Amino acid sequence: MTTPDVDPDRCPLCGQANACAMATPGGDESPCWCTQASFSPELLERVPAEQRGRACICSRCAQQGGPMP
């Protein structure tokens, strides 16, 4: 079984740019905004299993709870 490609620059919930500094090749080495954010367990559960730990949730989804499935 193959895993679909994961774009680390896209939110796994809404597909929009996630502005993750750590996913940007050649970007500065300062910590990303997401290292200071809180993500509810319910929100994290909605991330598809193959994308967990591989793509950041965007700030909009983090603040608003993400799009409804």
C-alpha cells in the first residue's frame, strides 16, 4: 500500500497554505508559529492518519477548529 504525497506547506484539514517556517526549504531557522499554538485533541484527531506529524494545521483552522468534515 502506498501513502499519498503529503505537502508540508499545506494544512491537512483545509488545504490552504499553513505558513509553517519549519516546512519552508531554505527558510530562516526561527521556530514556527505552530510551536507556540495549542491544538485541541479533537482537532488533531481530524487530521488524516497519513498526514499526522508531517504537515502543520494552519492558524485559521487552529483558531476556528478547522472546516467541518
